[in-house]
Amino acid sequence: MLPTLTGVGRLTGDPELRFTQSSKAVASIPLAFNSRRKNPQTNEWEDGDVFYIRGTVWERLAENAAETLSKGMEVMVTGDLRTEKWEKDGQKHERSALLIRSIAPNLAFAIAKVSKDAASQQNGQSGAQRPPQGQAQRSRPSSPPADDPWAVDAAQGYSDEPPF
């Protein structure tokens, strides 16, 4: 079993999107993870060790990451650590790599407007996958219950005040 990494890193370059011969999207995402600490004597932040790694994402995640992320962004990422090995000009090479399972911008430093991607909207169910056979699909009520204090008031809109 491969070790899993979950952490906060920074993109050291823009994601590079390409497609395999079978038309699967794949993107390389160069990442840096570093430790910062506040020096109690100087009251200044100091950079510690830096761990550089190349992350790889596949299919829709690759396309969405390439469209959303850019160099310098701080991201939260989870993935499996692995070793990539290859041979070039008779020399064997290897490096650590990260097979990314999820990645998102850190909202402490960015504003994100979330929307479904085009591929998830093609199903006619707004991206929801069909339930397996034998399972009923839950339906959402068309409007919130009348006693829901967090519901949107059509006349007033949203309120910043909690309902208590």
C-alpha cells in the first residue's frame, strides 16, 4: 500500500494539461511543501525545509485543475506517494511523485466560485449519477419547508442574521 499525503502546498508552475493516445486527460502539477515557523526572538516568520514534488491528476480532475489552478496558488491536496522510474540514454532515473486524488485552492488566500463542470451537467440530472439498480432515487423537495429558519425569504433574500 502506498503512503498517503495530505497537506497544504503551493504550485510552483501552472498545471500542464495533455491527452494520452486514448484521449484521457492528464495534468502535471508541480508542488512545493514547506514549513514556516515564527522565530520567538525576532518575531519574524522563517522558511524551513522545502519538499518539491510533481503531482499528477487524471481525467475530469485534470481538466478542472488546469482550468482553475495557476502558479503561486496555495492548495490543499491529498494523494498517494509513489516512485516514478524510467531509463534515458542508458541511465536509470527515479523520483518521488504524487498521484493526486483531490486538490483545491486554499480559501484563506483565494475566492472561489464553485460551479459544476460541463461534463457533469450532460447527464440531464445535473451531474448526479444514476442510482444502482434496485435503489430508489431520492427526490429533493422543490421548496424548503415553511418552518426552515435558514430558508431564503423570496421577498427579503438572504439574511446575515442567524435565525435565533
